[in-house]
Amino acid sequence: MTTPTISRDRIKAIAQREAAAFLSARPRSAELAEQTEQHYLFGVPLHWMADWGTPVPLFVERAQGAHFTDVDGHQYADFCLGDTGAMFGHSPLPVAKKLAEAAFTGYTAMLPTADAAQAGHALTERFGLPFWQLATTATDANRFVVRWARAITKRKKILVFNGCYHGTIDDVFVDLDANNPSAPPATRASLLGQVYDLTQFTDVVEFNDIKAVRAKLASKEFACVLTEPALTNCGMVLPADGFLADLRNACDETDTLLVFDETHTISAGYAGYTGLCDFKPDMVVAGKAIAGGLPCAVYGMSAVIAQRMREAKESAPPGHSGIGTTLSGNMLTMALLATNLTEVATPKAFEHIINQQNKLSTGLRSIIKQHNLPWSVTQLGARSEFQFCPTSPKNGSEAEAAMDAELEQAIHLYLLNRGIMITPFHNMTLVCPDTRDEDIEHFLNVFNECLTELVTN
Ligand code: PMP
């Protein structure tokens, strides 16, 4: 069987047809879009919401568990789950109940509550790091971690991996040139309003390239290596065997902190990817889903790092630390964090979601194989990514080279019009504790139909 070619004309025709079908079936979304156009820049509360590739934004009526309904009454199985915020399901019941209960007892006092004790215990029990701090978003948590790392090491530089994303923390937006590997790293051109040369204090190498890491860290100029244990924002790139352990050693040998951003890789298991390693990072960041999808992020650290942080704070002159925001760790957040950690994101929930993703990934692989397409499926616990390359990419450049925005958009619209939502910008699918076998079967049937149409000339 020869590899089928998917013609650009075919992709365009399907995308156009699906866009028209989307619009004609969603008069209420179109009507609301006319209203929001008048009040919001780009017509939406956050400009990313206009980037889904739909002719008008899809307005949501309600979401529950693994499903949501739009304002025109269409129902969807949600495999995007708010790009991870809702990975424990929309409005998980224990969190919803706690939210209702806590609604009348105060939201923010810039003081701790008894829930803080419970949440702290739960975080330590889960990730095995003894000390924690709160932030409101994962972006903030990463920004604070980088500040702390620089403060305690008195080193200015950080090292990241090509294709990484850690939120809108400026420091990480430094890229290698895919067309010219020997070109120096550059500040990402798409950033708006960025006036600093980020390459001054941030350096970047390819993921899975331990030689390149060692060559950089040898200068002992780096405060930390900040990374996801598997890259999940440029498609998905898993760590090669031994890479993370080698990274741990390279950091130890050069007194560089190793920070794992587990915001997405928490999908790997109860304690994220950290739980799969036989060593610990110095610091861990988690956000998005950690309090059931409400604004909350955490960062944890080893006892040694905590002590160095205390010393850095004590030796600084009195005044602002530049670390923290007023609503971080507020009363309501702590109540929801404690509830989500102890009652929702349980080992049993992880067992279920990983099992369901196994079924989805296996199904996707078999459909791709049936159509003889040179695509692959990369899985990390409860999340997977289908990529337009024959084997899973080994680094950010390979992952980006496999992207095809036009093809993605045609597939995404096709799925959406048939009740399946996946993440925009790439092909991530995530399952939650409420994702049922019939949701997965429906996804696989629609995916199969879509590929059949794509490869038919
Ligand atoms: N870290 C990682 C790995 C992420 O993928 C993201 C967001 N996609 C963030 C941090 C930032 O999260 P937030 O936008 O909630 O600040």
C-alpha cells in the first residue's frame, strides 16, 4: 500500500465546507459574536479565544464533566478541557460543593486558613517536596521560580529548551533558528512590546541533547534549567531514555537548579512526571488544573533550596521582593486546592484517565495505520498528541517541522462539527475522569471518517 497524498486543494475544500457548516448551525454564537465585537478587542475577553480557526467564536452555554453544550444547543465531548485547566473534568463535584460552601465565608484576607495546612500536606505527600508557595497562574509561578533561582544562585542566566512554553514569562521566549542550526538564539519575533534582548540572560538548546546542555552549563553562569519533563507545547516531545537523569546530573555538577514545570505533564500520573523519576527536581511548578480549573498555581522546593531562599530573603534589604501577587493563596483558592488534591485528583482518577487515554491513543494509531499515513501518536499518561511525522519527534525543531496549520484546522473543524473538541494550535487530546468509552468511540469514528475524506482524491 502506498502512502496516500493529501492534496492542499482537498484540505482547503474540507476546511471551507466545514467552516460554512459551522456557521450555519450556530446562529446564536454568531449573534453573540456581533454583540461582543462591540465591547472586546478582537471580540473576545482574551484575544486567544479568537484563535480557534472557527468563523465566529464558539460560545459555551454550560460545561460538566467531559462534556459541554454550546449556546445553539450542540453537545460536545471535550478533549481539550480548557487546554488542561479542566483535566479533572468541568466543575468536578467535590470542588463545586466546596465552592458553594465557601462562597459565604470570605474570599481573600491576605492571611492563611486551615485549608492551607491541608493543601500543604497534600502537595508534599504528592510530589515529595517539603516546601511550597502559591501563585495565581502557572505563568506567575514560573516567573517567581526564575526570580528565586537567580536570587539564590546569584547567577543571571537561565537555560530553556527550544520550542518550550511556560506561560507569558518573558525570559523563556528565546528560539533556535530551525533553518540554520549554527545561528545564535534569537528573541521570539512575535512577542509584542518586548524591548529587551532576551538572549542576554536566556540561552536555549534542543531537548534531548545532553551534550549541548553540558556545554552550556559548564560555564556555571546558569541559575536554573527550566523545563517541562516532556515538551507539550510544540506538539509533544518525550524525554529520551536517561535524558532527564543526565540532566539532573549535569545540573548537580554545575550547581544549577533543575526546575520541572509540571503544568501539563501532571497528565503523566499522580505526581506528574516527577513521580516517574527516581530523582527529584529542585523545584516543581504546577498550575491550571491543580485547583480544579480555578486560578491557582503552586511551586515546591527541596529543603536545601528552601533554606537558600530563606537566606536570600533575610539578607535582602527590607522592601518588595518582586515575588508574589495580592490574591495568591487566597482563602477561596486554598479551600479549592485542598479539595481538588484530596478528593478529585486521586490515584484512582489517574488510573482511569490514563486507561482511557491508552484506548484513545491505541485507536488513533490504528486508524492512522489503516490509512497508511506517515503520522504518529505520542502519549504521556492522560494526554496524547497526533503529529504529522512518522515517528515521535525528538526535539522542538522536529516537532515544529511536523506542524501543518492548514491541515490541523481542517481536522479540528471536522471534529468540532461532529461533537468532538480538541486543542487548537496543535493536536493535543486530553481525557478527564468523566471521559467515557462512548466519547472515545465517537472520537475515533469521526477521526476515521475525516481521514477517509482527506485521503480520497
Ligand atoms: N507552563 C506550561 C507548561 C504551560 O503549558 C502553560 C500554559 N499553556 C503555562 C505554564 C502557563 O499557564 P497559564 O497560562 O495558566 O499561566
